[in-house]
Amino acid sequence: MTSRPPLHCLRCARAAEGFAGCRTCAAEGIGVNTMPPLADLAGVDLAAYPGGPWGLPQALPVSGPPVTLGEGDTPCVRLRTDPAPAHDGRSDGRAQDGRHVGEVWLKYEGGNPTGSHKDRAMAVGVAAAVAAGAGTVAAASSGNAGAAAAAYAARAGLRCVVFTNEKVPAGLCAQIDALGAERRVHPGSTADRNAAMARAVEEHRWYPLTSYSSPSPGGNPYANEGYKSVAYELARDFAGRRLDAVVVPTSRADLLAGIGRGFRELAAAGLIDREPRLVAAEPSAAAPFTAALRRTDRADQERTRIAARPTVAFSLGEERPCWQGLDALWRAAGTAVALDDETITAETRRLAAEGLTLEPSSAVGSAVAREFARTPGTLVVAIGTATGLKGLAG
């Protein structure tokens, strides 16, 4: 086994062990992740960075050999920003009144090996599991995290158990099964599914790759460091340009927080002049961050609780805002925006008309990004978290 960097609570700064989040903050009803120290990127040549988590191994909390399937370095695709095509069929970046609007780009994480951003985390998380001497890894998932965990566990020769429910699309179930993972279906709520995983982690000492505690603090802190590579790639690809905002589809905020940490590391090393604004994009049926940020007091924000309802963006949806996400938004002058299912579905069709097949949980991000790019001269990137092809199967 290899040593791991120490963890500390993001909120109270107490030292911590394990992957259940800060127990002190949980006793107050607030789910807070515990994280390793930020990496020092001084001396990094960002122009030479090849992309992906393992492109900067010194930024990761894993000292053993990498587990990789070629994840990361995903493409950025510029989206059309005119509200409707001109009568002659042009799409020239002008609004209907003739004024230029800003640029919207989609960072297409569906280009990862299993089709989602989860590959970045699972590559690092499984490597951490190998370094810890684990024989079995476990993940609780609505689909994409389970598929990624199955793939990287197979790559590393580890057993993988995925806790799901009956609502997971057939295409995702087929992917998890094909990759050799053991899929355990728990009918009912996400809390029931997570509780089953928590019992297994406690009883069998399986290595947890995802969140399983209540209130949820977020996913495995070592795995989540893989998401910093999204920020590194954006800084490299948009070097010399002012990146105004990055819009992230958000549930437990693992991706949002990881991107925020990456930009903080870049800024501390002088590799970027400023951190872009972060925006959490949510379905209105399950939008705890949007509800929280309507409150003026941070103590009230971190104790927000809503009644989440089913949504077409099936892989998003929490009752409480994970503290790591609030922290990322506070640090980056961020905000949260919620959209109804009708708008999300319309955006999914609009992306398809541009040749992009994304799942609805991804489309919520690009729909919000279009709103932020209505100001001329702005540059906004939406994270397209996953392909929509899995939902078409079966």
C-alpha cells in the first residue's frame, strides 16, 4: 500500500479519515466533503499539458501507477447562439435583431471512454483503490458513474459492485453488465440505494468510489481530484481569452467543486489571470442550489432543504445543496439557475439539430449557458457531461 495525502473538512478544517464526509458537520445536518490539500502547479507549462487527469500526475493524490483508458482531453464545440435561424438559413452568430451575441462552447465529456465526465474521477479513484490494496470497489449510481466504475475496475482487475435502482435506463444497465460489474438493484429512493451501499462498505470494507452518506458530502475525495483536469484543459484551450463563465450541470457538485479547485490551483500558480465565474445548472424539479442562493445568509444557505421531484434530467436531483458546491460558488462569485423540463427537452432537441446527442442532464447546462451569453462579447463554456446515446438503447 502507498500513503495517501491527509484529508480535511472544507468547512471546519478539522482533520478527517474515511470517505463519509466530516462527521462534525454532519451532526449539524450539513454534508461536507473532506479533501486533500490543493496541488502546487508552479512551473507547469500549460501549453504542453496533454490533457486528462494523468497529464499532470503531480496534481493528483495518487502515487501509484495510473489506471487509464485514455480519458480527458475532450473537445470543445462552439454552439450556435442565434435564437433562431435567419430566413435564408444562415446561422451567423447574430440575434434576431441583428446584434452580435456572445460565444457559447460545449466541452463534450461524452467523448470520454465510457461516455461521461465520470471517467475522470473513476480513473483516479480506482488507482487510489489499487494503491490502498482494495480488492472490491463499490459505487452508488443512476448510471454513468456505475458504468465508469465498472470500466476502470475491469481495467485494474478489481471486482466492482454497482448499487442502482429500477429507474436506470436499459442502455446504461447493459453497459454496466457488459463491463463485468455486479449490479444490485434497490427499488425506492436514492437514500435507500445509498444506505445499502453504506452497509456494504461498513460490513465488507469495500472501497467506495461515490457518495453514500446522509446528508451527502459528495463523492470519494481522491477520485474527485480527477475533475480538476477539466479546468486545466479549459485554461489551455482558451489561453489568451477571457473566459467569463463555466456552466456545470449539478447534483452533488463533485464536478463543480473539482473544476473550481482546478481553477484555484491555476490562479495560485499564476497560470491564469482570473478564475471564471461558476454557474450551477439544475432542473427546477430538484434545484437545491438555486433555492439556497436565494437566501442572503450563508448559514441559511447551507441548511437549505427542498422537496425534490422526478425530472427528465434523471441523473440530477438532490434535496440539499452539498457544501462543497456552495463553497465553489461562493469563491467564484457564482450562481445557480434552474430550468423546467420543457426547456431542457427543447435544448436536447436543439443540440441534436447541431449534431450533438447529449442526455437531458447535460442539456440543462448548455441551455443555461445560452442565457449567460446574451451579452455581446461574452465567452461561456457549458460542460456537456454525458452522451445521450445510452438513453436511446434498449
